[in-house]
Amino acid sequence: MLIIIPAYNEEKNIKKVLEDLDKPQIRVFADVLVMNDASADETNWIVKRNKSKYLLVTHVFNLGYGSALQLGYKYAIRRGYRYVIQMDADGQHDVCNIPQIYEALTTKDEKGETPDMVLCSRYMQGSGVYPTTFQKRLASGLFRWMIRLFSGRWITDTTTGLQGLSWNAVLYYSRYGHFDDKYPDANMILQMLLLGFHIREIPAVMHPRTTGKSMHSGFKPFIYMFRMFFSMLAVAVRIRISKSDAGSRGDKIYD
């Protein structure tokens, strides 16, 4: 398994995140890859000081959160990793979730199938307490309703950044035009549901950001919500109406 951590100016948080991941019960089955998205602070050097423990890719220019993730997916495919977990560098995603994600990815359901994606939810029974702002609750409610409308599936946490992916999902995401290079979020969940990928939600423990600057600060949440709304509409039209991605999952081909 490969744990991918996109990082942009996270010098105050990345060291603690890496220390938490450096535990035998996690490192026995997982490598850690930090995608440094041209940080202007000490993020790059903090990871480099521990280069014997962690993998590091540093972008020359800031490419954005989605592009950092997609490059990590390409790395995982080329290096032969069977599973990927993506998590943030800001300390919000507790590493206690990692073994549970791995277990969910490798456990068959009542139909004998393992999931393509495991979403870690902040809002399921068994999840830790996680305070949210009005803007985030509004956006989550809107995206939850849209996913239910277009796919018939109820997803409790549509904006979770803590996810586990199978090789099938990683391979699909790694290809050109299959992944949002800026804000891969509820739009990607809707896309994968409509394409027939198997998605499972599990409760998770997450924490509010305590230091550093979120990519959704200031007026950005409103811009994000506006952009995500139309991105989800575009996904639904592309797959349900134009059927331009029909058959993209391709279990037999990918396996």
C-alpha cells in the first residue's frame, strides 16, 4: 500500500503527521509518499531530513491539490502498489484510521466483492466528534442531495479527503481527463458511482486544523461550492446523458 500526502506550505504540521505514520503497525504494510506542491516554506526540507523513511516528489511549480494527487496515483501504478490511501498533511486525518481503511479495502462484502473506494466519514455513527461551520454544512448538504439525485446513493461525507483506493480506482484516476486537477471531491465520488465503481463508507476520527492556512479559507468556500455544483452537473451529463465514459470501469480489462 502507498499512502499519498499532498502538501503545500505545511511546515507546521507535516512533521507530526509523518511521526504519527512512522509506527510498526502502519509501516509493515504501507510506504509513505509526500507530494510537495512547490511549497515556499520548509515542508520540502522537513521531509528530506527523513528521506530514508519517506518517499518525496517535489513540484517545480504549484500544480494544485488534484494534480498532486494524480501524480501520486501515476507513481503508485508505475511502482506496482495494489492499494492507495490519500490523506492530508494538515493533521486533520488521524492515523488511527489507516488500519481500518486497509481492512475495509481487503474485506469482501455479502456479495463477495471488495470495494474500489473506501470513504472515511466524519458523520457516521461511530465517527469522532468533528465541528463544522455553517458554510461546510450547507455545501455538504447540497452535494449529498445531488449525489442521491443522480446516483440513488446516500453518502454521508461527500467532501472527505481521507480515502482508500483499489488498484482499479487508482488506474482510472491516473489517466488523462479522469480526475479534477483542482478540487477533486464530491464530483469524483459521483463520477465513480455512476461508472459502477464499488464505494464503501466507514466511520473515521478526524480533527479540525489547528495551524496553517486551509485551501478553503476566506471567500474560497463559496467559490468552491459554486464550482463543485456545476462540476457535478457536468459529470452527470457526461456519464448519464452523453455516455462519453460508458464502460470506463472495465473490471475484466483492468484485472
